[in-house]
Amino acid sequence: MASMVVAVGLTATAAGFAGHDVLPATNHMEPQVKQVFQSLPKLPSEKEEMLIDELCF
């Protein structure tokens, strides 16, 4: 039981240190991620889909 508590504590500590290093890296990549999402094609809205359906049938 005690060894399980120690293992959980060490895992939580390791996750904390990893998160501490990862978060600044994600802030640095934010403009690049925004650019990728803006370059993706947009899906048609519900109104556009209805118009397409009316024109096709």
C-alpha cells in the first residue's frame, strides 16, 4: 500500500515537471497553429448545405 502511494506521488511529480516544460513550448507555437487552422478549408454551414441540396435535387 505504501509503495503504491509513493509510486503515485512520483508519477504526479514527473507529470508536473513535464507540464512545466511543455507549456512554454506551446505558447511559442501558438501563431503557427493558428496559421494552420486558418489555412484549412471551411466546412459549409447548415444554410449552405440546404442550398446545395435544393440545387442538386
